[in-house]
Amino acid sequence: MSHKKMLETYPKDLGGIDVDKLADCIAACFECAQVCTACADACLSEDMVTDLTKCIRTNLDCADQCATTGRALSRHTGYDANLTRAFLEACAAACKACADECEQHAEMHEHCKVCAEACRRCEQACRDLLTSLG
Amino acid sequence: MSHKKMLETYPKDLGGIDVDKLADCIAACFECAQVCTACADACLSEDMVTDLTKCIRTNLDCADQCATTGRALSRHTGYDANLTRAFLEACAAACKACADECEQHAEMHEHCKVCAEACRRCEQACRDLLTSLG
Amino acid sequence: MSHKKMLETYPKDLGGIDVDKLADCIAACFECAQVCTACADACLSEDMVTDLTKCIRTNLDCADQCATTGRALSRHTGYDANLTRAFLEACAAACKACADECEQHAEMHEHCKVCAEACRRCEQACRDLLTSLG
Amino acid sequence: MSHKKMLETYPKDLGGIDVDKLADCIAACFECAQVCTACADACLSEDMVTDLTKCIRTNLDCADQCATTGRALSRHTGYDANLTRAFLEACAAACKACADECEQHAEMHEHCKVCAEACRRCEQACRDLLTSLG
């Protein structure tokens, strides 16, 4: 996995962050950004799209916040734990909202099931990293 | 300004949000995303780039969070005030961090001065909208 | 407009690019990114969303490409005209596709009318800048 | 890999696209977006950052275009092969430019070596998908 290699090749100190939890969270954010983008589009192609408009919107918000958080976590220069915390809290909130919504459609739509799982993994990865930051 | 026209043409109710504060915050987010992207690049072209690495990093984080927040605020379907609050808090934090950093270079670098001002405007617009959400 | 101030404060040479056309194109890209994001969401809230799914998809693609192009045009360090051309061509194509689609709904939905106009402006700004690059 | 599951759960026809090449290209785009973001930041933390400013800029452009292309490829509603081609061409150009630049620093900086490899993989995945589109 290239994101782990990139962490190993960073030329300075990573500032005492838990590197395994950081790596997991980066991977979860990029995965969730992709899955939410795809789920929004799959919902859009369902015959019952009218029932999925809130789901699409939450998918789009979650995709954007996960992308932003995954990028911010990929940067270590001038590390600021307070800012990292703010990104992780927004990301956990977006993932929770999207998982809550997708779970309501998970029995009927397999893409919502896969997406809810990716959102829960990312929410948990954000919370685990938050806890490790103290 | 097209973002105001877009707010006027939204086909459903905007959910009781303060439309003027919302419009100001959307504009501030997109402006700040552009200015921070440009400031990161201007810093990169300074002879003294070595002194500006933390500024560049903070610019990049702020550009990403402002873009995500500006997009989320441009969506109204299935409005969720809790999620809006989470985005606004992360964005205010990113703008504050970037303004604090850019202000330290504002006397020497005009781009940092312009950027610090855009960040402060966006931070304030986020806080004003947060307050109006109750 | 802060993007013009940022162009003025760039510390090195801008590489002979037409600065007015560049400034216009940056503004058009960021405007179009916002308007397309809002149009996708407004379409999603229309009762006839079923007829607007292709429009929503094209809006989302166009919003992403305009954001990427607007950011790339905001960077001048290590300027590479070939890369600038590639971004502008993709952006003009995305804007044309979105304008073509939105125009079909412009009489019925005001947000599609505003969006089609923003897409045409951005398409033209990209083409004007492409022409000036030679 | 969740992006493959998402392709399998898409509710309509994928429009005759080569699904394996599509899946490879989506994965390559998201990987390259992450690696380029991390490489820009690693370059920023090198003592010799002054020699890496063009590399950082190319990294940032490539990260943005890969993210946009990876998202567009994750959407299938209202599929338009011409637009897909435009995104893939811009992405291959951005990946080539970044790989060319990173390769010049690959012996000295391991992160540039890893990044050049991710860019070449993504460039190739874009070209393979382009070829399959006919």
C-alpha cells in the first residue's frame, strides 16, 4: 500500500502521532471518498431515486470531507494537532451522517450497504486517531 | 453574483437558514479556497521558501477545507444543521490557523497579507453563520 | 477581486501568459464550480428529479474539473504550458457537456439556465486562454 | 477492494466499458492522488526544498487531476465517452509531467521514487482505458 510507503519516506519526524492509526485513517478516508462518490451515482441511477435524494446529498458531503481529511492527514509539515482534531471531528460527523442514512437503504440497495460499511470504518478510524491524539 | 441567483432558484424551502449569512459564507469559502491555493504557490516561489513551509502546508489544508465547506453549503437537499455545524467549525479552525500563520509573514509578503485577510473574512463568515444556526 | 490581487503579488515572472485572460479564467472556473454544485443539488430537489439524473451527473463532473482547473491556473511555479493546455481542454469539454445538458432544461428550471450561462462563460474563458497560449 | 464491489452493485448497465480496466484506473487515480499529496508535503520538508519547488507544484496539479478523474470514473449515470476521454487525457498528461519531474529526484528522495512509480501506473491505466474506449 503506497500510503504506508509514503509515511516511511517522510524526511522529518512525524510528531509522535500513532503511525499505524494514521495509516489506517488515511486509507479509510480515501476509500470512503471513492465509495461515497460511487454510491451517490448508483442512487442516481435507481428507479426510486426520489426516495434517495437525501442519501445522495449526504454521500456528496461525505465524499468531499473524506477527501479533504485524507489529504490533510497526508501532510506532516508544520504539524498542528488542533487542526488535525478539527478535520477528524468533521470527518467522523460526515461519515456518521452518511452511514446512518445509507443503513436505512442497505437492505434494498447493495451499494448503500457497501457504502454504510465504508463510512462506519472511516468514522471509527477517525475516532481511533482522535483518541490516540489525546 | 451567481451563488445568490442559485440560492433564489432552489426549488424547495431552504430550511429557515439565514440566507444572507449563507450567501456571504459560500462566497467567502470559494474566495478563500482560491486565495490559499495561490498563496501556497506564491510562497513556493519566494527565495526564502525554507521559512514558509509551515505557511504552505496550512494554506493547502485551508484551501481544501474551504472548498469542501463551500460545496456543502451550496447543497440544501436533506438539510442537517448538525452536519453544517461540523463543516463550519472545521472551516473556522482551518481559516484561523492559516490567518495566524500568514499574518506572521504579512509585512514581508503581500500575498500573505491578502491571504490572511481572506482567511479572517472566511473565519468570521463561518462563525456568523454558526451563531445564526443557534 | 482577490484572485487579481494574488496575481499581482506573485513574486516571480508569470511566464508571459496573458494575465487578464488568466484572471478571467480563474474567476470563471471557481464560479462554475460553485454553480454546478448548486445546480446538481437544485435538480436533486426537483419533483421531476428522474428527468434530471444525467444533468446532475454532468454537473458533478463539471464542478470537479472546474475546481481542479481553477486551482492549477492559480499556480505559476514551474509553469508548463503543455499541462495548462491539457487542463483547459478537459475543462472546456466538461463545461460544454454541462451547458449542452443544462440548456435542455433551462426553460423549465431557472437554476439550469443560470448554470448553462456559467458553463458557457467558463468554456469560453478556457478557449480564450487556450488561444492566447498559442 | 470496495471500488470493485461498487462497480458490481451499480444498478444499470455500465455502457459497454471494459470493467477491469475501469476498476484498475479508478484505483490508480485515487492512489496517485494520495501519493502526490504526500510527496508534495515530503518535498516541502526536505532541507533542499528550494530544488523541489517545481516538483511540489507538479505534485499538487497531479493530485487534483487524479482526484477529479477518479471521481468522474466512479460515475456511470448518463455516460458520455467523449467526456471520459477528455478527463483521461488530462490525467495522463498530469501523471506524465509529475512522473518526469519526480524521476529526476528519485535517486535522492525515496518519496519521489514511490511517487514516480504511482504516476507511471496511473498514466498507463489512463492510456489503457483510453485505448479500450476506441
